Amino acid sequence: MDDVFVDSSTFVTHCMAGDYTLVKLIEKHTLTTSPNVIEESFYKSLFLRTEAVFGKANKYTLKDKYLKHRKSYEVIFRYYYHFIGELVERGVLKVLPVTYDIINASIEISWKYGLLPNDALIAATCKHYGIKKIATFDDDFTRVDFLEVIGV
């Protein structure tokens, strides 16, 4: 099985919309991701949950609602703490460390491909670890010539 890097959009659509792309990937590939992807997808899921439950949101609304209405976010907590945690514990999902060399390379990749910083960090992580495939719904990665986008 080949390595596939899982981008935040894949986690978010699985968590929030029940999209089965992630499950299909588990059956066919070795999955990898990075701490920044888990953080980004957790935050985006919290944000989308805030909008679904409380209406239009911004980062201040999210913080306020998350502090005051914790029960409303239980489904997000269970997904990231239990489901993602279990994938990591079982070795189905590897979380790759991000090093200073990767961060430095991400700045170059950002400039070369016109990627925003977090996407550039993801691309640099893939390049550093020799991962050639990325599961994402973000078409910005199609501009990166060393990555093959799957699961879109």
C-alpha cells in the first residue's frame, strides 16, 4: 500500500458531512497527516458546528460559544479525540512530525506555487517524507507538481 497524506478538508468533510472518502482511503492506503492538519481540521469543524447550531459565526463567536455551550460540540470532540485517536493508536494513521527544515521549505513552496502558509507546510511535509499523493478537496494542491491529488 502506498502512503497518502490526508488534508484537513478530508477530515472536516468526514466529520461534518459523513463523507466516506476517508473510510475508502483506509481500505486502500497507508494514511499520514501532520499536527497542523489535525489542528486546522479540528478548528474548522468547531467553526462549522458553531454556524450550524448558533448561526453566522466568527472566531470570537466560536470562542464564546465553545466556552459556554460545550455540550453542543460533543460530536466534534468525539470525532477528533476518539475516532482520530483510535486511528493513530491502531497505526492506521501516522502523524508525521514537522521540523524546522520542513517549515523553511514551506516558505519556498508557498512562493513557488502560490500556496497559503498552511497548505505550503502540508506540501513541504509531503515532499520531505517522500509522499506523492494527497487526499484533499482543496484544488490548490493541483498546482503542486510533485503531488497527485486523490479523493476529490
